[in-house]
Amino acid sequence: MQDTYRTIAQPTESIYKEKGSKFLAFAYPVYSEEEIKEYLTELRKKYFDARHHCYAYILGADKSRYRANDDGEPNHSAGDPILGQIRSADLSNLLVVVVRYFGGTKLGVSGLINAYKTATADAIAEATIIEKHETTFLKIHFAYPQMNDVMSLVKEYNLDVRKQEFELDCKLTIEIRKQLEEEVTAKLEGIVDVRVEQKL
């Protein structure tokens, strides 16, 4: 099972200018469509006076979830070239938004394709590419007497604890490599009084 993918380490941006038009490209590492919506909303507020906010994204190690949006530019002249650049860099869990300020001179469809392609390529070129494993989140519920057993499994698999609550009973949210999910869940559920739920 393919659970490794390449993405960018942190957000980057770049500017491309063509015949007076300005193309501001923003690349973000993302994990969900909720996150994508937040970035788009943020950029629309910040660059409210721009004519177009075109974007594309790919999600998942298998790259099965993707979308391209031309935001009012001629069909396939903006979103697709952005998506094409993400694909040719072999990246996933990545959103690229290109904000365009019109400069008065029409670029024509081939000019637009080239501008969106170049702006995206520039933003990706600014980024540090990293390799990551697809992960999922598990929430573990247990009582204090099971603490040692649970914690030794966390240690054994080197799991990332994202959140912990120790009140009347204990709750841990862990991030785990997808490939290990079944194995670790089975071991955790093998401990008396431990309940595991997947957290999306």
C-alpha cells in the first residue's frame, strides 16, 4: 500500500508579472478540504480587490482527491495549469492559489496558461520538498490502571501524542501512520477497558 507522499515543508509564495497583470501564487501544505476552505477565505479577504482567485489542490498519498478551479478565467486556462504543475512536481496534500490582478492587456488563453503555470512553478520552486507518510488520528479512552500499558505501546510504536486529557478517565489523541493503524488498534483493544475510535 502506497502511504508515502511528497509535499512542501511550509507555505511559500511568489509573484509573476506579465503585460501589467500580476499573478501572486501561494502554496500551502494541507490535509483536509476544511483547511483548504480556510486558506481560500483568508486570501479572498486579504486580496478582495483582485479579479481572480484560481486554485488547484491534490489530497491523499494516492492523489485520488483533487480539484481545479478557474474562478472566472476562460475554461481550463488557470486551474488546470496549476494542477498540472502540482502533478509534474509529484506532490500531494498541496493547495496552490494564484491571485490575479488584471493589468489592462488581455493575455489570451495561451498567455494565461503560461502565466498560471509559471506562477505555480515559481511558488513550488521556493518550497522545501519533504517526504511524509499518510497518517490518521486515533482517540484512545482508558482508565488510570491501564496507563502503563497504553503508554508503553505509544513508546514502542513511537506514536505522536497530539492531545492528552487526564480527568476522571484518560483520553489520548495520537497521530499514527495509516499502515500501522489496524495493528496498533488491535493491540490497544487487547488491553482491558481500552476503547479506540478513529478521529477524522
